[in-house]
Amino acid sequence: MIEGGRVRVNGETRTEMPVLIDPAKDVVTVDEEQIGKEGNADGLKEQEKVYFLLNKPKGILVTNFDPSERKTVGELMAGVKERVFPVGRLDMDARGALIMTNDGELANRLTHPRYGVEKTYIVEVDGRVSHEDIEKIKRGMRIAPTHRGGPQRPVKLDRFKVKLLGRERGRTILELQISEGKNREIRRVMAWIGHVVRDLNRVAIAEKVTIKGLEVGKYRPLTEREVKWLYHASSKEFHEEQRSATQAWYEAKEMEKERKRLAREEAEAAAAKPVQRTQEEREQKRWKEFKERPVRKGKKPFVPPSGRNAGKALGGNFIGRKRVEKEDKVKNAESHVEQPKGEVRTSHPLGDAAQSDE
């Protein structure tokens, strides 16, 4: 309308944008009809802000006008008198939560990366996504640029929050949380690690605004509480609280690790230090070890053999005979008993019939 020369400000036709006015003073006319009441006493009225949540189906274009006459989300908002527009982008092949509003400030807060409002997606991909690939996505990846005419340097993506929901034969289901909305970002990341996206469903915006209970292709007005939450989730104070909570959690975790390390060092030092015990404590320790000694049932203790066959049991008759002969010589020397004539005393029980083992 402005470029067509239909708009005048204080009687002057304006054809170049932007056109800045003071609603309390300036008189604006469109097609010679004044905007606002006669005399401009009340100035221009601000349109009432409305907020809707749409569960967008697949195959619908996220725009209010398409030159190719494809079906758009604006056609799904039948019954809404206000002129609303979609907040953010959602691929034509994707589905899920989409906010429709006429509040430009909230739209800017929800779409600009500076405000960091997270969107939650359920992604179903072909194949088995390994834990190594999940860690790559969490750390942030560099992928090829979208347009050939643009910069050819790899594009650095922010870190994703990834949760593995399940694996079935030939597919993997993931939950992703991202705060940016680059063109086909999720599909490009999955393609970069070698997986094709089967289904992409945005289930929540700022975690609390969800499509639970909302049929596909239907919309509902946001509650006042949800609108306040969206403003709060995109505020500087909210992000400061998030950073403080994260910092407190990290510090508590590090302190717990330090306490465990000190306790481990004290235990090692105590184990290395010799224990000073009294005589009574040492006796009690020895008695306790003696009582706890395992009992060998069914086996008798080893008793060294003795007698004339001791040598054979210990490894040979020669050793045993020599020992017995030595013992007999000692006994004979002590007894001084004279042997009868004609009799020869030998140390072997077989007498002269015995043969030497040598």
C-alpha cells in the first residue's frame, strides 16, 4: 500500500519505507480514509495481541503467501480475525509446534539466537546412530555452507542437547534441543554423520509450550501463563538464572570430586603408616589368626619315618642302614658287652647273608 502511493502522512504521500510516525500527533490516511477516529483525538489504535499454537502437518509451507499457490499455514488459521504470522521456520516436510501471533516483539525474542529459546524435536533417522556420533553432535559440528554463492568456509553449529530415546531394527529415535534455527539444520547434521531423517517433529517450544493433546492441523490459543513464560524464557534474567544454576552444579560436582580425592589420600596414608600395638593386642591378633586358620580335614600331618626302614622311606636303604649302623656302634661302645666267640655281629637283620647295595 505504501509503495502504491495509497498512504499519506499529514497530507503527504509517502512511497518509501520505513515510514515513522507519532500515533498521538500524525494523521495517517489510506485511500483518503483517515485511520483512527475523526479529528485523530484518540490517535491510532494498537491491534490486540493474540497468540496461537498450531500443530503443523507435513506438506504445509510456513508462510502466509506463496506465489506457487501451495498450501500455507495461514489457510489453517480459519476463524482468526487478526492477521497473524508464523514465528520462526519449520521445514515443509517437518511437523509439530508452530506459534502464530501478531506480536512482533515476542516473535523476535523466540527466533533470534541471542535470546537462546530452546525448541525440542523428536527425530527418527535411518540406521543405528552410534554413541560416538551422538558425542560429535553434543560437542558441536562444522558442516558445509548452504548456498553455493555464499562463503565456502564450514559453518560452526551450536551444541545440541541429545537424548537417545530408543533403537529399533533399521532406525534410531533421538530427542534434540536446539536454540538456533538455521535452514534445515537437523537434516544437514544427520546427513553429515551418514543418516537420513525419516520424521522430524517439533514437540515443544521453551520446554513448557507443547503440542500434547493437540490434533495435527489444529490450533489453540495460548494461555496467559504460557505467554508470560515465553517472555520470561527469552529474558536476560532467565539466562542469568540458568548460568548461575549451571555454575553452582559444576562447582558442587568439582567439590565432591575433591572431597573424594582427599579421603582417598588419607586412607592411603593411614594404610602405609605402621600400626603400633601393645603386647596384649599382638597376642589377641595371633590368637585370632590361629582360630581363623583353615582346618585340613581327612589328612594327617606328615611325620618323618624312623627305624630300620627310614632310609628306604627317605630315598634309599643305604642311607637308612648307615644311620642304623652308626647308632648300633654308639650303643655297643656304651654297653661294653663282650660278644661270644665264633659269633659275628652284623648290623643287618639277615646277618652274613645280606649283600651290599653297592
